[in-house]
Amino acid sequence: MFNILPREEKYFDQFSELARRIHESARMLARFFSGESPVAGVADQIKRLEHECDEISHQILRGIDRTFITPIDREDIHRLAVRLDDVIDLIDGTVRRLVLYNINEPTPISKRLAQVIVTVTGELVEAVADLRTQKGVIEHCIRIKQLENEGDVAYHEAVASLFRGGIDTIEIIKWKDVYENMEACIDQCEGVAHVLESVVLKHS
């Protein structure tokens, strides 16, 4: 016997819960880069949010096979859940690198990258919230792509800054890895936008 979940509620609500936690984790990450919070405390909070996102993602993926009628294609539900989970994994990966490399002070360009992550995940929250009605999703996806371009520019500037001389080789290795992870996080947000666009186009 199939367990028919409410078409208009279950998945959309779960996606929104994921997006809100992702945005909250991005804001926590930015607290370190703005000098407001020490990295250890930030890491603990982000790990908590990452665990919560894992549980929500698992609920979504387990629910697909038990749902008779899904509000969007099953493959799109799966893709969106995985993509969103990847975003918070990369945010967690960033703060884990800060802890691993014993980085306690941000660089000026890292603050800029962190702010892009906050802004782009905020757009994710809005885009996912609009998925229920599918109105406004494309506009948020366009903004996400613009922010991804801004993130690329900031990332390239960040890496270039490491090779202008006067920086210890070990510090270069540490920060290059951190910058790459932050840029991957922004790229993954664009990946979510691609899934959202695909869903809207299928149903337009």
C-alpha cells in the first residue's frame, strides 16, 4: 500500500527547510570572516546545521519511493535534494579547513567570498520558496548566476593575491585550498539554480 504524501506540502517544505539551514550556515561562516566569532564556535554551529540537513535530505530520498504522487518529477526531487546537501557540505568543508589549518584570522578577500556565499544562499532560500508556485524562480536563478560570476572574479583575485610575494609558502597552500572550497560552494549554488530552472521549464 502506498503512503500518499500531500502533493502541495511535503517536499516543498523540506526543500525550504534545507535552504534556510544552508543560508544560516553561510551566515555563521561569515561571522568568522567578519571577525565576529572564533572559528571553533562557528565550526560547531555549522556542523549541527549540516547534520540537520543530512537528516532532511535522507527523509526526502527515503520518501520518494513511498510517495504515489509527487509534485515534481522524482528525478528532480532527488537531484535537488542532493545538490542542496552538497552546498552545506562545502560550507562545512570550508570551516573544517579553517580548523584543520589553524587559521584564526581572515584575509580581506576571504571576507568578500564569504559575503557572496551569504548572498547567493539567500537567493536560494527565495528561489526554493517560490518553487511551489513556480513564480519568481527564474528571476532568482538569474541572480544566482550573476553572483556566481562575482564569486569567480573574487576567487581569481584571491588566488592572484597569494602569489604577489611576501606570503609564506605554507600559508599559500592553506589559503588556496580554502579559496577553492569557497568557490566550489558558490558554483554548487549555481548547480541548484540549474535544477530549479529545469523543473520550472518542464512545468511551464
